[in-house]
Amino acid sequence: MPHLFGRKEDVVIGVNGAGALLRLQDYFLSDDSAAPSKSWFQALDKRITMILTSGAAIRVPEFFPDQRMRDRLWHDYEGKVQAWLNFAGVLRDSLDDYGRTDNLQHPRKSSDGRYYLLPTHPFLEEFEKNLPSPELPHIILKYRSVNEPLSREQIRLNMEGTSSHMALQIAYIMGAREIHLYGVEFSNTPENGKTHGSGNYYYKPELNELGMTLDAQLQTMDSTLKRINERGVVVYSHILSRTSEKWNTRLTNSIKIEHENNPCAVG
């Protein structure tokens, strides 16, 4: 991905591990509440404008510099998580259950071993009502929904999908007339009973930080791309090869720009 990305865009939003490519004027986004425990977040230049979930932001000094405030917010947050665990119980860790809308009211353990409040749960809305404003210029992803109509004025982001899907919506809301996607192939698909894909990263991920992309997430992204296209915005996917499952994109509603496949340039 680094050699595909020429920095010709007016605004750059880097997602998760792509934070290593960002400069101070860019934006970093992660919809992963476990982000503060990830190596790619720990290596991020925290002077970049960050967009995080409330479950992540309350543990980051750049959002809330006062340690006592962070401790208090985390104590309150954990209390609501525990109340939720006591009430709802835990689903089995299965790909059949992962991401299903009818299961979003159930707790799910994240990759860092913690439980987090999911975006549609009323406990999270209650928690965020009293959440102080973070230090500028950082932003907390408070307003998330399901089936929110796409518009330049929308204040709730559709939560179904991936962090890249959140970034796509933000780019549209910010007024983009042309959007370029790098490293958004949706090719890290679980196989042989594994819960995470392991193939397509421009960097070497930690073994406990492997991600995955499910067909439902791909369909959500493609659906949003279609609606964006219908509103006159062109979306391009930068890829290395149309013939490779690993380096081609599974998205069908973006225009593919194929670059020369130069293995020596891949980090």
C-alpha cells in the first residue's frame, strides 16, 4: 500500500494499521474500542487528529489529559459493562454470530480480553450523555446507528461494517466529490474454522492483532458505495492485481485502478 499511496488527495483518513503512513495534517480513525492496546495505535503519532470510540478515547491522555478523570470515566464505563454482562450473558465466540444485528445487544470479548459496549446498546448512549468533551482537535464517535440515510448532513454513522466503512461515510459527509481507497480489498477472510484472516497487510501485524472481513461487512461497504455513486461521487479502489485474490479488491461498486505489482516496494 505505501507505494500505491501518492498523497494526491486533499484530505487523508488513515484507518487502524494505516496510521503509520499519516502526517500531522491527516486524520486517524479506528472503530475498534480495543485500539489503545494495539501496537499500531501505540506507534501512532498522537499529534494527528484522532477519531475514536468512547470506549477507546477514555483511556487516551490526548483526549483526556487528567489521569483522575480517565480513571473515573473508565470506572463508570466498566460498571455499565458489568451490568450488561450480568443482564444479557455472553454469546459463544463464533463467526456465525459475529456481526449479526440481532446479537448486538450481547457482550462480546474484544481482542484485548476486555468487554466493550456496542454502539446500539442503551447503556452506551447513557454513558456518552455525560461524557466530557475531549481535548481538541480529537473527536469521539458518539453518534452511530443502523440504516441511517446517507446524506451530507447526517450526524449518525451507520455502524455495520468496518472502520474503513466509517471513514468512507465521514469522507462523504465532509463533502468529498472523489474518494480513493487504498488497502481496502476485503480479502482477509477467515478460512478452515479460523476466526481471523492473516493474509493481506502492508505491514507485519502482531499475531494477536489479525483482523478479518466478513461477507456481511463487504456487502455493507458495497451498499454504501452504491449510494455514494448515485449521488455523483466517484470512488476508486487502488489495487496491485486484478488476477490475485490477495491484491485485488472484492468491492464491486468502486472503479479499480491497477498499479504495477512490484513486490520489492511492499513493506
